[in-house]
Amino acid sequence: MTARDLNLFYGDNQALFDVNLDIVERQVTALIGPSGCGKSTFLRCMNRMNDTIDGVTIKGKVTLDDRDIYDKAIDVVQLRARIGMVFQKPNPFPKSIYDNVAYGPRIHGLVNSRDELDEIVMTSLERAGLLKEVKDRLPEPATGLSGGQQQRLCIARAVAVSPEVILMDEPCSALDPIATAKVEELIDELRSNYTIVIVTHSMQQAARVSQRTAFFHLGKLVEVGETDQIFTNPKDERTKGYITGRFG
Ligand SMILES: Nc1ncnc2c1ncn2[C@@H]1O[C@H](COP(=O)(O)OP(=O)(O)OP(=O)(O)O)[C@@H](O)[C@H]1O
């Protein structure tokens, strides 16, 4: 995916300024920067989640496979299947564990039989590292799972519709350290099949899970590069200031 000259306004307030970013396939890209710098706003641009907010104006281009996702001909429901999203707080549907994962394949008409659906549910739970823990309780309500399990269920739900890209907005911020470690491990495994973009407040997390890091400041993309380079040898003074804890 790419963003080209992306500008976003909430009413009169500009939140993103001329952002140009290439997201590398099958890698994890971390978006970091001080609170309010536009990380989540940028992430939401990537699957048109900002469409749902009143008063938002977007200028510029975001492409997936060279096609502008803001093109009028794009079906947003299909788009969000190709570019899935996992939120800060786990948000399973008030349905069974099975139905949470089966929901997407059902509404997108991806299966022809119950056997096919079962297969997708099992594979998705396996990919999300959750199958072992839930295989004997698939008909039970998803809300009965722990927070970490719920978040992995949300990842299974995203994976079930075979997305190309998975966007994650601080996916571990509501989780304890053990659940966080599991989700981080999972992100590392998922990157062999999916392109992942993750917003994180934790520089340690960015260093642990990502191959590329993009540093945002005041709505601008200041610097992007290999994660090692950004953390050990940043080129911009603002990046240096942030990663050494001088501000933010
Ligand atoms: N729905 C909204 N309506 C109006 N302004 C918004 C909205 N969402 C975000 N903003 C503003 O846009 C700017 C960028 O916010 P955004 O949430 O993208 O930053 P962030 O870097 O993700 O912050 P944080 O790390 O605190 O989550 C901020 O000034 C914020 O107040």
C-alpha cells in the first residue's frame, strides 16, 4: 500500500500534512509518535474508517495494488475485508466464539458449505494462536474469554476473510504483559502471510515486532526506515528527541 500527499482535516483542523508512505508487503510497519500526532488518523485512512466520522475531508491518494482506495467505484465493505482492522479494546460480537470468526466469511459469501466454514473457522483460530484454548468451547459466548483471548479472537476474525493487510491500533494497550507477549508473538508469525501496520505507544513494542518504523510528529511523517536504523541511528532531530525520551 502507499499513501501519496495525504492531507486530512477534521472540520477546519488539519490532522495530516502531505504524508507519503510506502507500506512494504509482508512486513510489520510500526507507526510511532507523541499523543495526537496523527498515527490513528493515518491508520484509519488506510481502510477508510475515517469515512464514518462527520466533517472529515481527505486529499491525496491511498493505494492498494496501485488502485486508489478512495475511488468512487470502490466497494468499502469489500475493501475492509481486504484491509482488516484490530482495535485497541477487544470488541468481539455478542455471539459465540464460532460465530465471531464465521461472521465475515458468511457475509462475504466466501463459503458454500458448513464444512468449508468449519475449515475456515479452525484455520483462522489456529493462525491466531487460539485454537488449542477454545476448541472445546466454540458454541460458548466470546465475551466469556479473557481480554487477551478476546483480542486474539478479533485477530482470528480479521484473518477469516483472507485480508491482504491487517491494521492494528494499539492492539495490546488493554492487555496484561503475558497476553501482550502472546499477541506480539502472533504478529511476528502473521507477517509471513499478511502485511501488518501497527500503531503503538510503546517503543519497546515497535522494536520487538516491526521491521519498519514510521515516526509521526504534529501530523507529519518525519522519518521512516528500518526499525533498527530508526532506533539506533535516526536521521531527524525530532525522531532522536522522541526515541531518547526528550519529548512525547
Ligand atoms: N474524530 C475526531 N474529530 C476531531 N478531531 C480528531 C478526531 N480524531 C482525532 N482528532 C484530532 O486529530 C489529531 C490526531 O489525532 P490521532 O488520534 O490521530 O493521534 P494519535 O497520534 O493516534 O494520538 P494517540 O497516540 O493519543 O492515540 C489530534 O489533534 C486529535 O485531537
